[in-house]
Amino acid sequence: TLRKPISQSSMADWASKNLNMHTQGIFRRRISISNMLSWNGGSIKKPMLITSNRAIKKEACEMFKLVQSYMGDRQTRMDRNHVALVTVTKCWSMQGLRDELYIQLIRQTTDNTCYRSLAWGWELMAISLAFFSPSPKFQSYLEGYIYRHLDSDENIAQRIKELVDLKNKKNSKSRKKRKQNTEEEGLPISTYAKYCYRKLQKVAVTGGKKGLRKPTIEEITHARNAIVTPSLFGSSLEEIMLRQQDMYPGHKLPWVQTQLSQQVLALGGEQTEGIFRIPGDIDEVNALKLQVDQWRIPSGLSDPNIPASLLKLWYRELEEPVIPQQFYRECISNYENPDAAVAVVQLLPELNRLVLCYLIHFLQIFAQPSNVGRTKMDVNNLAMVMAPNCLRCQSDDPRIIFENTRKEMSFLRMLIVHLDTSFIKGLV
């Protein structure tokens, strides 16, 4: 569900308060906000956003050149992958540059008369959102900008034509003209906008890439490919099953779920103290996530906490939780009633029911007394770490969230203890 974005007037008000107004000419006349937020073929001498940080002031001007290079508006010896890597790494390392990058991309994708450049600007925005979010202060502005492009393809084509015609009249005698390209190349802009909108909602919650390792070329390539080929993480169960139909036509469960679960067991997870509670090395988890998204499970894994952490992440990032939202109230109403809790499972859509039963069957292995002695993870601990990945409270009230957290844990505990999952053995 798309939230209603901030109004155009609110966006203009935000811009007037936060833009670092530029000047031009020998009389240093101030450039208008509309010109400040329109495509620019030249360089900038100061950041787009007001800042007192000297390092950001210097880096912002260099970053603008990188944005132009990625979009094909400035010549560079680097290929576009490396340009994206340098840009993303700067912002990933220096938090103060992130809003600056997004406002630069907004500028360079506004009134841009070259469709290819425009598409590459949106592509760089999509890649960036895979690594870091804007600040909370800037998020609503960026969200409003993206929202206005969700169904804008016809308007964009018309706007490009108008700008080109206007430019041709002004420059009819000039030999030096920017190469025009009004034909659509590659994806429609609305495709990038829809992807960026969903990505922004998620990265605003998750905070983006974690760990100490800097972004890599592989991660940049993966972020670009995800625009067209959705990731196995953050998609809906239906989308995931549709994607795996060609490779695993007979499978009734998501490949990613069964493979990661089997990896945890293969590495002795049921005998590992703190399994599911102790997180795996975040950089190793990120590396495994990349491989899994390419339908590969590496053979060199040794720590069961890594696939266990990634498995939790997969459940947590599902577009809709394993137990869909419309069943949430029923779950927390029956957190003390074993029969009623089991009855809720039978009401779920078939795919959700199978995925949940597979998860419960998996957790029942760890709940066996012989394993609890080693893992120190009894049924209460298992329910505590896994409940947030299966149920999502929609309330913003801290008291309701706190109260429901206890009920969510109790509901999942009921399922681990009482749900008959024997039919799931051997199912893939």
C-alpha cells in the first residue's frame, strides 16, 4: 500500500530551507530553486545541501562529477560499475554525503532531455538504496519525488520533447549541442520509480548494508540486476515460487528456505550453543546472501550461525510475513489455547501453511531435550527469537507492541509444542 506522500508545496518549503542556494555570473545572482533542481551539464562549486562540514563540502563537488560520469554526461576512464562503486563507497563511509547524493540525483533526473542519461540516473538511485537510506529528515522529500514518477512515462516523454524543441529554438545557430536522445532505451522510468519506492520503504527500516567490509563490485552488479530480477529476499512467497518454477518445477516450498535450513543442520546447528540467538559474522552473512540470490550454496561454510542468521533474515524480510496480516489478531487472541492456535494454521493459504509448517518442523528438531542441552535454546528461547520473523504488529503504540510481543512468542511456542508437522518430512 502506497502512503500518501508530502505535498508539492511541502517539498518546495523543504527545498527553500535546506538547499544551499548557488549563484551565477559576475553579479553572483542567486539561482532559483527550480534551476537548482534541474539537470546541469556543468560542475558545481559547493554542495547542494547546507552543511558546515568541510570534508562533505569538498567531497560533494567531486561526487557530482561521479554522478554525471555514471549518467554518461561527463567523460571518464572508469567503467560505470567502478563509478557506481566509488560513489556508493563514499556515501557508505561518510553518512553526511547520503542526502547530498540523493538530492544530486533528483537534480540530474529533472528536466533531463537525454532518456538514456535519465534512466541511468534512476538506476544509480536504485543501486544506492540497496546500500544506505536517506536521513529521516530527507526521506519524505525523496519519497515524494519518487512517488510522482510511479506513472509518469507519458509525461516524461512529452516533457523531453518540449524541452528539446525549446532548446533547438534557442540554439538554432549554435553548433555545440548536447546529443539528444528522446527514444526510450531500456526500462521505462516508472519501473525504476516503483522499484526505488519499495526499496526506500525497506531501507528506511533496515538501515541498509551493515558490517565492516566496504561495498564490492559484485554487490553493485547484484543491486543493479535486482531492479529487473527481484531478490529472493524482500519478495513475496508467490513471487519466489514463480521465479523458481523453471529450475525446480516440482518443489512445493521455497528453495531458499529448505536449502538454508538444511545447511544449518548439516553444519551441526542443532548442537551449537546459542544457535539463532548468536548472530553470524555480518560480512559472511552478506556474502552468503549474494550467493543464495544467484541460486548457489557455497561448499566452504563452517559456522552454522551464518546460514541461521540468513534464514532469519529471509523470514523477516518477506514482503508479507509467513502468517499474513489478516490472521494476526486471531493469533494473538489464541496465544494460550493450543487447539485454537493449531486451527489458525489450517486457515492459512496453502503456500503460507506449508512454509510455516516447515519452519515449525525445523524448530521442533532444536526443541528436542537432547539438543537443548547443547544449544541452551529451549522452546521459549526459540519462540522468542523466531516470533518477530513470522508475525508483524502494525501498531505504533509502544505499549501495544510490548504486550503483543509476549503474545506472539506464546503463540509460536504453542505451535512448536502442539502442531503435528510429521507430514512435512521429505517435502521440498
